[in-house]
Amino acid sequence: MKQIKVEKDIKIAETLPADFYKNESIFEQAKEKIFVKSWQYIGHENILPININLYPFTFIPNYIDEPLVLVRKYNDSISCLSNVCTHRANIIVHNPSEQKNLRCLYHGRKFNLDGEFKSMPDFEEAENFPRDCENLKSFPISRLGPFLFTSLEPEFNIKKIFDEIANRLSFFKFEKLVERPDLTSEHIVKANWAIYCENYLDPFHIPFVHKELTSVLDINQYKTEIYDNYNLQIGYSKDDEDSFEIPEGNKDFGKKISAYYYWIFPNLMLNFYPWGLSINVIIPINKNRTKVSFIQFMLDESKYDLGAGGLIDKVEREDEFVVEEVSKGLESRYYSTGRFSPTKETAIHHFHSLIAKFINS
């Protein structure tokens, strides 16, 4: 594949070529060069309750089906290990459970909770055994409050990002968040995953597509901040609409902020509202289909229908419509690339620049 070039100077830069969204080979390269190196959401720490110390899961289900297992060890620390036996590749842990060791049910190979090989029947005569490769591979775990994330081959340090988020939102009560499965939803969008992310990162479209959202947000104050591997969009309340109570000493003290929209490359969105948190995970299915998961955590249900945070479902339907229309338009033989608005599309330019960096690596 040709190198993807996105100029650093947004004033002269062009968007990703249309071929990026349509080419099957590029889609597969994104899997290996972008998503294998990404950080993915595992879940709230309560997936390992007091009577469970093993939790099997897949890195990105139906896309990167790498079998992993969360392990809560004796000191209550949590680690992540490969869930594939190093003998004959059998899956070791099939269901959440409480075990003192990890034992493969195929031939009896045993590992301790650190993933270290302990024993194996009928291998007394094997030479040069055990080797280091008999141990289970481990993967990093990072936390934002009670939320757990992991990466197969991390390209950047997400702990630094989480520390910056926690510092900026020092007033946000992560420890009081309650998961609301009844408000959680999944959507299948007929478009490439990157188109969906671009739309999320695009405040330019809000007054044209989201009339009701525009009525509660002060679009003239809407702000985008760009950082190394993530960015932040800040929505300001209009008039008396609901907003955060930000304490003195915080850099945002005195501002009427109704939403912090954090995006972490490539597919993770953390949307903070006065009512709570919506975690959005964008999962590629194929080059023309994407699954979008909205995972909701509540702080104050009385604020759920207020302000920018009260329009999630309607805004999502509106976004899906335009995203799918863009997907159709990209099939045109007469479209190649576009240009960026230097004032409104800085976050999309940032996204495209990171894609080019990872794909070209």
C-alpha cells in the first residue's frame, strides 16, 4: 500500500483518501497496525466480585479474537494473561470462576495466578523443559477510576492520559458511578469505523445536523483541545441549561460546562455529563459496517434528561444517518480527498494524522 500522507499544517492538509475507507487490504492493515496496538475497554472492576478471581474475555470480539483472562491475585491486584494453554493452544478458562491456579482441562497443564508454568503430567522425559515460553504471556492493565483497559502491543502510555483526565475531572465522583445495563445499547452502522469516529470529532456539523443539541449548547464557545494520542471537546451550556459544579482551584472553575467529550485513539470515547458517564466503543465489523456500544454509568438520574447529556439517543440517530450517507458518497468515482476547516476540524485532522502515523509505521 502507498504511504498515507497528512500534512502537519491543517491550512494546507487534505483528508484521508477515499481508498482508505473502501480498500479491503487497508482495512486489514488497520487491524494489525492500529488496533493490535490500541488500548481497549475491558469493563468495570466489579466484573471480578469477591467470589470470582478469573474472568475470561476477548480483546475485540469478532474483530481481534485474542483470548485473554483477567486475574485477581492474592494481594487483590489485577493482571491480564493469555487464556491459551502453551501446550496445545486449548482455551484454559471458559467462565468466570474462583480458582487457586489456572489448569488446562485438555492435558492438565497447570499455571499459577501469575501465569507461570507449574506442572505438566507425563513430561518427565522431555528435555530442555520447561522453557520460558511455557509461561502464559501477560498484558498490561491500566485504570481510570474503577474502569479497566488493556492492550496487546501498546504503542503509547495510556496511564499518562488517564492521569490527565483524572486531574482535569478531579471533581467527578468515579467511585459513585453505577452501571446501568438498562441504558446500555449497541448500534450497527453501515459505514467504515473511521467515518463514525470522524463524525464524533466534528463540531462543525452540530448546528446543521443536531438542532436540539444546538439549542442547549453554546456553539460559539465550543472548544477542542489536542493532545498526543487523544483529544478533548468541551461543550458549554447555553443559558440556564444543566452544567457541572466545578470547584474553585480547577482550571475550568467558573465555566458553564455541560459535557467533556474525551476521544482516545483509535476507537474509545469517554463522555462525561453532570448525570454520569457514557463509554462509547467503536468496533469495526468489516470495511463497511461498524458496531457502536454505549455503556452507561449513572451518578445522578435526576439530571439524565437535562442539557447535552439528555439527548444521547436522538443525537445518535442523527449521527448514524449522516455517517451512512457519507459512506455512500465515498463510493463516488469523483471524490478523492477533501480539505479541513482550520478552525472547526482540528480533531479530525489530528485523527487522520495518527492514522497515517500508525499505518505508515
